[in-house]
Amino acid sequence: MTAYIIRRVIAAIVLLLVVSAVTFAIFFLVPRIAGQTTTQLATQYVGKDANPASIAAVKKNLGFDLPLYEQYWHFIKGIFAGAHYKFGPDAATCHRPCFGYSFKSHVEVWPQLKSRIPVTISLAIGAAVLWVVSGVAIGVVSALKRGSVIDRLSMGVALTGVSLPIFFTGQLLLALLSYQWGWWTNVHYVSITADPAQWAWNLILPWVSLAFLYSALYARLTRAGMLETMGEDYIRTARAKGLPERTVVLKHGLRSALTPIVTIFGLDFGLLIGGALLTEQVFSLQGIGNYAVGAVQDNDLPKILGVTLIAAFFIVVCNLLVDIVYAALDPRVRYS
């Protein structure tokens, strides 16, 4: 198991390097291929009040005239060692980890991202617990009660959940539970360290609206996996041995059916930590997704670059954890 984990960690590090190279190419190589000059690229870092002197300073300090491999080296070096920029008498420091420095708002990207990460992680963790528990439970019950009223009703609700977008369910919950009935007023983020009760209370509506979509999908996947697994020979053998039905379902049936669930959960959770864009916009939560929207609207390239790197990092890490869980669920994976 240890050797397997070491191999996966090394593979994850290599993948992060590849992701950083691809991200760098998207933001700095592809525009050049499309015909953008270094002057035009530097203009995006200056802002609306760009002038030839400021553009030239940006080109020099960001090394846009250097070969691309040197630019990439400075890009990677900045993440681990920080970066320094000097424009005449003015100097700017981007402390490590340097995920970019916004020359439009004159702030580092990482401190802004760091302050928003707890919001997005709180939203993702709470919603993930709800959708996994409810989705898997509904899927198992539906598979065991195949063709019954419970099965048809739960799958009907699941189909509704998959069909309804988050911005609809979120607005509906706000309209009814917050504005009309007043059960949740002034929904906003409260730090868990400041007040755990208020932290959970203010995130219930975002959790429910986000979990409703995902739990519906997980219920359908769990049901399909359980129907396939419960018909296998080893399930009949377990029952023939006289094992309790609960043991047969949970230890033998559900464990095998969880493999695709673990796969999609790693991707979904990683993407959410990278920014639950729609949910944060609907409930005005100042998370990474909301930050990304503002960066795109302002055409602030360093902020967009920082969000992209952070999102990629969380997705790779979540996939690493999925590989480890795979090995725990199915020991055969360790030797692949």
C-alpha cells in the first residue's frame, strides 16, 4: 500500500507540473499563436490608463520579450520563491506562493484567494456530505425496492433534481424560505471559528440547493451500480452461506457499487473547491467562484491565472485521494 501511495504522489506531482505548463501555454503561448503581440499582452496587465511607458515597463519586468522557456521558469520560480517587480521608483513584491500580481488593482492574488478559500471549502464540504449520504442511501433503497412506489418516486425526484439548474433552485429557496417566510434572513458567510452554529445555519440553503443537483445524480448512479452488483454470482454465494442481508448489501454489494461513485465524487468535489460559481453568485458568497467572475469581468489576467492554478491544484489532489480510496476498496488496484 505504501509503495502504491508513493507512486501516486509522484504521478500527482508530475501532473501538477504538466498542468502548470499547459496553463502557462494557454495564457502566454496561445495568444501569440493567435497573433497577439507582447505589447498587447502587456496592455492587459496595465489597465485602462495604459500608456507607452507603463506598457514598456510591464514588458520588461514580466519578461514578455524573453524566450518562453525562460518565462515559464520565472513563472514556476515565483510560485515557490515569490517575485519582485520594479517600475522606476515604485517596487512591488509578490510573496510566495506567488500566483500572480494584479497590476490593475495593485494587490497580490494569493492573499485574496486565501481569504476566499474557506468560504468555498465550507460550501463544498457541507454540500458533499448531504449529496453523498442522501444520494447513496436513496440509490440503495431504490435498487433493493426495484419497481416499487418508493423506487419510482425517488427516481422521479432524482430526475427533477438533475433537470433543475442550481440558479433556479437557489433562487426558489431564497424566495420562499428567506424573503417570503423569513426563516433565513440575510444569508451570509460566517467563519466556523467565530460561530459554528451561525456558520452552519447560514450555509444550509446553499448546501441544499447545491446538494439537490448532485444527490439526484448520485442516486441514479448508485441505483444502477447496485442493480448490476446484486445480480453477481458472489452475491448469491454470500446469501447461500447464510450471511445477514445487511452484510450482503453493505459489505459485498455497496462496496463494489461505490467504485464509480468515488471516481465522480473526486472530480465533482475538486471542481467545487475550484469554485462553486453559480451557487456563490446566487447567494452572494465571496468565494473563489465569485472571485473568478469578477476577474473575468475586469479582464484581470493575473487573477484569472491564479484561480485556474488553484482549481487545477485541488482537482489533482482530489484525484490523488480517489486513487488511494480505490486501493482501500479494491486491493487489486494497488498492483496496477
